Amino acid sequence: MLYAFDRLARTDCLCFLVIGQLIARVKTGIWLDSDRIAQLLLIRSAGRREHGYVEFSGLDELSETVAADLSNVPDLQELEALTKLFSRKGTLDYHAVNVQAIFRICMARLAEN
């Protein structure tokens, strides 16, 4: 079964991946590979209503591109600051200004593609 993302769900997914990419880069110095992205998507989908195969075609490469563009932002260069972008439940904290900004950037990038 293929889950067709609506625009907001796809943007949320990309935003989650971008932040995951930034965390990986800060911790390890490298971007996530496809296997790690798939694992991150499984973590993201835990407890959600999305069932079946999650289509993320193109989001893996786009998440790296967007993360690379954001990697020089001072607030996104420290692990502690990046982990604060998640709530206690492991979801994105949309009250955080940086999450809101990254979400808007992701929405714009998806609209371009």
C-alpha cells in the first residue's frame, strides 16, 4: 500500500529529515545515507496514522540539500540546540521558531520541485 502524502505531511516529513540530517552532520561530520534515512522515517511514523509503505522518493536527496544550505546558520550548528527542536515525544516542536522557519523553507523547496 502506497501512502500518498498530502502537502503538509510531505513538508513535515522533509522538515523532520532536514533536522535529522543536521544532527547527523554535527555528530558525525557526514550526512545520513539512504538506510539511515529509512530508519529515521520509521521513527517519525511511529504512532502516526500513516500505514503501509511510506513513499519518500526524492526527499532523501532534498533533505541533504536543504540541510547543507542551513548548515551555516549559527543556531543550527550545535547538537544541544538541534535536539531542542524536538518535543519530549520525539515529534517536531512547532512552537520553536527554528522549526517554523525550517518548515517554511521545506514547503518552498517542495513547491519548486
